Amino acid sequence: MVNKAHHYEYEFALLGAGAIGSILGAHLARSGRSVIMLARGRRAAQIQADGLRITGLAQFTRAAPTLSDAAELRSAGVLIVAMKTPGTAEALLNLQRADLGVVLSIQNGPLKNELLANAFGPERVLGALADTSGELLAGGEVVFTRNVNIFLGELSGEDSPRAQQIAGTIHASGVRATAVPDIRSREWSKFAAWVGLMALSVTTRAVTWSYLTDPGSALVLARLVREMGLLTRSLGIGLTDESVLPVATICRGTEEGAVNAVMTVGREFELLAPGHRMSSLQDLEAGRPLEIHETLGYALRKAAQSGLSLPLVEAFYQVIATVDRLRIKAI
């Protein structure tokens, strides 16, 4: 679909069939697009037996072909990486023989773009982020909880037909999507917000709105976002309020104003998505590895390269990494 003169075996390949990968794959397949799900183990067996089962904001089931060995994929017009960040570099190695038109990742954190460029060349990579949520239940159903937007665009900041086309196709399938020129700013702004949200979700183990509306946890979260804002600005990247949190406002104003901005978003979550839980909390409770080294760890590595200190991010990194290690040892 990216190069109409080029024939691809599938229009879309989804690497990872968790909540968001399943939501995208199911909607694209339902809209008539050719889709292949790259999944392994129990999740692959669930899809092969029962299809992609979506509940919540949409209610339908859609069959989709599945490959357990990604190395068997021959070609796809668009590869969307939707797996958890641990093990991404190794997973991409299995796809390097595939003929791929465009690659993008909706994973958490900017490390994903570096991994895609290393694997497939920077000319194939689009930036992307998902302000879209869901939860994969043990039985294989995916609860679609938030359908705000998937943003994608050229990392160079240019408008492009391929970004417009892919966003339009996803949007037409029922998952909101928009092509934007400022994708790097949006990705880093979301990352700044995500670091705070991830840290509080894992330490409080509460639904999202509850720690966003609590004055104490809202203060800690605002301070985390403001530290991440320092890092983002040091890299020459602008911040925006076009994120799950109004990151530019949180970083620009007073601390009191930042806390009020966080709590305002919390009240919106309480009203519109009261059951929303961060994917990091879902991972913790399901016994899956936390995306700590690829996200908070990545931020700390970038800060060190810039000569910056992020003490609160560092503290949460050490605490959450310890939680992850002790949990794994106990299994």
C-alpha cells in the first residue's frame, strides 16, 4: 500500500499481539486490509483458535493469520511494532530478510526509532505514538478502553504522502490516527509523561485516575515530568501539550500549576476511563518483565551523555528495577 507498483504479501504486519497490536490488527482486518499477526506461544494459539476478540469500545471478533516464527514473513507494506520493549532488537533481527516498505513502532520511549533505523535503515522509519489503550485478558479477549489517537509522521519533520496514507488507513478502520509533522516533539512529550505515569502506576498499583487526582502522587508525577522536560530540551526537542498529559504546561509554569494540570487530567480519566490501568501495571500483575531499562534506563543514559542529573528519575529507576529483579527471583 506504500508503493503501489510493489506487491507485498501483506499490507500490514503486526509484531506483537498484546492489547494495542490486537486492536490494530483486528480493526485493519475487519476493514478489508490484509494483515498478518507475528505472535508466539500462548497468544499465537489463542488467535489461531479464537481469532482477535475485541470488547469494550468495540465488540467483534476477526480471524487473522498468525506466524509464530517472524523469520518466515516474506514481505509487508507496513510493519507495526507493538511488542513490549524488552527483546526488541533480537526480534527485529528475525525480520531483516523480509521485504518491508515502511516500519514504525508504537512502543514506549524513543529508543524504538533507533532500533528500527539500525535494523532496516532510517529511510524506512516513521515516528509514531499511541494515545490509545487496551488490556489483554487471560482468556484472550482484549478490552479496548481508550481511542484518542495514534500519531505518526516523518522524523525529519516533513509532511509525506506515506504518513498520510497509513494514518488514513488506520483511521478508516476505526482506530483514530493522524499524520503530524512534529512527531519527534510528540514522542518525547509522551515519553516525559509516560515516565511519570509508569513510575506511579507500578509503585501505587492503582487505577490511573486515582493517583493522578491524589495531591501527593500528583506532585511526585509532576516533578518526574519536569525532570524529563529538562532532558528533552537539552536534546533540542520542543515540548507540546498534545500528549496524554499537558507536558509543555507542566514544565513551563509553577509547580503548583503543574500539580493542578495533572489532577485535572486525573478527573478526566475518572469520568471517561475509570478502569484505565497503565500497561506497566498490567505487566507487573501478569508477571511480565517491566520495560524499565528501555525507558527510564534509556532516559538516564541520554541524560548522562548530556551531562544532566535526573535524581528523581534515577531513584524510581532503582526502585522499580529492584521490584522487577525480586519478582523474577521469586518465580
